[in-house]
Amino acid sequence: MMFAYSLQWIRSLLFGLTIYVAIVLYALFYLPWTLISPMGAVAACHGYARFVRWTARWMINLETEVRGTPPTGEVLVAAKHQSYLDIFMIFNSIPHGKFIMKKELLYAPIFGQYVYRLGCVPVDRGKRGKAIAKMLEDVKRGAQLPGQLVIYSQGTRLAPGVKAPYKVGTAALYEQMGQECFPVATNAGVFWPRRGIYRKPGTAVVEFLPPIPAGLPREEFLQRLEHEVETASDRLLDEAGFVKKG
């Protein structure tokens, strides 16, 4: 047992080094195309997400499975966020994902160019009211850019089994955009945790749930979204053999 754990830990370390080197290579290789066209950023990020999933399969025995029907049109995607892995899986499953994300990432060298060219919407999470107003303004101004707008409704990564309220910003976006919303559940955090090097073998799942139709009142929408995502995520955690502590 200890030998198997140690071997998987070493594999996890090598996997981490591999994908960090790869992201630099992908970013540099696709940068000229990205500076000319947003499609360069889309191609780079899709390619890198595929690489991470492929490498995880043979290097650390971690399979990735996407269930349900990922959207292809102009919709809002409201997802559970447990791990960096669910970002790769969601982005790799939709044609042109645009994420609601931390404002600071926009200023990261090279990476910031990709964020900008993808059409992601940066927000200042430290000032909630202003952040939501600015987010709505940015989304409205960028509505002509095709793609699926992805938001993590609880605002941050959470370890499996940890509960947190769903932020009102998701409901505000849903109301303004007037489009259906695709809830997304996951158990990715069981296999790729928020902290540490070790990656657990198994099958990480991201599940696109049936869409919530447009036009619901804010409170009703948010309650429905939370119920559907949390119920499905708990089911996926059970499937992965996760046992909640305490």
C-alpha cells in the first residue's frame, strides 16, 4: 500500500512538472496567432486542455469523463468548481468558453493576452457590488463575441463536500442575458484536490445537466440552480467513493 501511494505521488509530481512546462510551450507557440486573431487563443487553450486530459490518462491513471450534452450556442454555463481539472474539462467540451474570472489574471505576462483574446470577463472579487455591476457591463459590451459564458456560481474553488452559498452575480447574469443556463456538476476535486501534489487515480466526471429555461425570477432561478448542481455533485461524489469527514 505504501509503495503504491509513493509511486503515485512520484507520478503526480512528474505530471505536474509536465503540464507546467507544456503550458509555457503552448503559450509561446500560439502567441503570434493569438495576437492576430482570437481563434489563436481558442486553439491554444483547446489544445492544452486536451493535452492535460490525455497526459493524466497515461501518466497518473486519471480518466476524465464528460456527461450530458455540452452547449454550443450562446448560453450561460453555471458550474461547480472543485479543481483546476474541471476548468480544462469544461473548456475542452464547449466551442468557445469565456470565463468570469479574477481581474488580476488579466495582467499576468503572456497569460493575460490569452484571457483578453478569449473574451473572458475580469471582475474585482473584493468589491462585490461594484464587481457585479462591472461584470454585467462588460458582458453586455462583449455580447457580439460568440461563445459560452462560464461562471462559477460559488465564486471560488471548494473542496468536495464543502458547502457555500451561490452568489447573486450568477442570477444577475442570467436575468440580463435572457438565455437558458446550463448547470454543471463535478467530482473532480476528489482526484485533483485544491492543494498538494498527489493526484488520485480514477475517473473524474463533469456533467452538463439539462438547461434551466430563461425567464425565471432571480430567487427561483438561484434556488433551482443550487439544488440541481449540489444534488448532482453529491451523487458524483458518492460514485467516486468520497466519504465526507465529520
